[in-house]
Amino acid sequence: MHRTGELYGHFETLEQQKESAALGMWIFLVTEVLFFGGLFLTYTINRHAFSAAFGAGSNTLDLTLGGFNTVVLIMSSLTMAMAVWSAQVGKKQLVSIFLIATVVLGTIFLGVKVIEYKQKFDHHLIPGAGFDIRYHAEHPTAADNAGKIAEEKEELEKAFAKDPDLNAHAQLYFSLYFGMTGLHALHMIVGAGLLVWLIKGSFAGRYTPKYNTPVEIVGLYWHFVDIVWIYLFPLLYLIDRHH
Amino acid sequence: MSEHIVSPKIYVAIFLTLMAGTAITVWAAYQNFGAFNIVIALGIATFKATLVVLYFMHARYSPRRTQLVIVCSVFWLAIMLALTLADYQTREHTVGRLAPPVIFNLVRT
């Protein structure tokens, strides 16, 4: 049995029923804010203590890929909002189209993340025994621009001059990078699963002006994940770009 | 139901503002504002997050009690950040003045 928006016995009105569902989602999101908040706090304390290592670590990230992903994710928030609107005004076909667009954009985001993680593995930037922040500058491939490699080397020398333990401290940066983006990506995967469930429902024409609560509250979750990225992008990618 | 429907026009306007915010964030990161780089980056991010909450997440049109829950979440986050950072700032031995974490020294190459 699928719900169609009938009034349940413990609610006075349909409006109250819908508001309660949204309120429940918001309370869950409050716990999520504090959950991610702890990580942002850890990040702040360590970035303050090891600013040279965090700057050097941040500059190894690919700003083009990160910027592209930011655009993709904000776009997916727009399509999610449009899916909610489509359900509210009763355009059943548009609901499916916008939900599919959202899940496609979310998948593109995750795909780009895979490329970025792969690059970090190739450059020996995974915290652990093989970690070497100088690796890429010392082992450039044919595809690398010689001028950029020289620049990278010079920057790393300066950073090592400020902090002789840079290689150890940069691992803190990368632990946080993988922890925070990984947790964010996990939320995206959960969100994509919820979207697939919504798409199935939308094919059955389940979301109407009378009943669109699932689209609305999955939307709340999806926008929250977008907000986390809005903070992660400048904090991880843009620490020390002006040098 | 007295549900408020936000029009696609507003959604697109918010989307364009968010895009502009992202562009400004990247531009500002390449300028040297000294200590203000981080302030500007976080300021723009907070502005963007506020727009998402107010319009995409319909907080502006939500009942008061939902708005109260949202404000509380920010308030509790502020307590966590402010008190913890105050502690780190005012103690003698904090991160950075201690030796690097032992585990990272053991695995260094």
C-alpha cells in the first residue's frame, strides 16, 4: 500500500501532517549539522596549527575539477527544487524528468570525485606509509607542464622551510580531506538511492499537488548535502591559492 | 492546504546568484587579502547557504516552529565552535606546540 496523502488519525489537518514530516526531517538535519560541525571544528584547529602544511596540501587539489563539481552540485539542487515545484503544480511528467536530472548530476559529481581520489593515489597523497607530498614534483609524467612542476617544487621548498615536519602535518590535511569529502560523498550516495526510490514513485504518478511530501523532504536532505559542499569547496580547495 | 509554492523564476534567480557567489569565491581566493581571505570565503559560503535554506529549502515560507529549529541548529553549532576554539586559544599547550601526532611520525618515509 502506498500513501496517497490521506489524513492519518493522529493529525488534525493535512497541513499539520505535512508540516510534521518536514519538521522531522529538519530535526534530523540539525543532528547532521552538528555531526559535520565536529569535523569542521577539527579542521579549523588543525589548519590554524599547521597552516603551511594545509596550504601545501590544498594546492595539490585540482581546482578545475572542484569548481566543476561545485557547479554540478548547485545545478542538481536547482533541478531538485524544480522537481518539488512540478509535483506541487501537478506536472507529473516533469517530476520524473527533474528527479532523473538530479540523480544524473549527483552521479557526475561522484564520478569526478573518483577521478580526484585516483589522482591522489597516483601522487602518493594517501595518509600512511607511502605518503610523500614531494612525490608529484619529483616524479612528473610526460603530461605535466615543466614550468608548473618547477613552481610546485619551489612552493614546497618554501613550505618545508616554514614547517620541517610538513610531510607529517600534510597527512592531517589529507586525513581531513578524505574524511570530510568521503562522508559528503556517502551522503550523496544515500541521496542518490532516495532519488531512485522517488523516480520509481514518480513513474507511477504518485506525487501530486495533494501529496508530495516524499519529494519535499528528500529535497531538504539533498539541499543540505549541497550546503555542506558549499563550505567544503572553499575550505579544502582554496586555502592558499593567492601565493 | 495553504502551501506556499515558490515559482521557478525565484529558483532560477537563486541558482544564478549561487553561481555568481561561486565565481566570486574562486576570484577572491586568488587575491591576497591577508587574514581576510578566510573571512571573505566563509562570508560568501554563509550567504550562499542562507539562500539555499531560505528558498530551496522553503524555510522562508515554513511555519515558525520549523524556523525555530533551524535557528537552534545554527545556535548550537555556534556554541560548539566558540567554546572549543576559545579553549584552544587560551591554553598553553595546544595543537601545533606539541610534537606531531606519533602515528604520522611512525609511518613517515
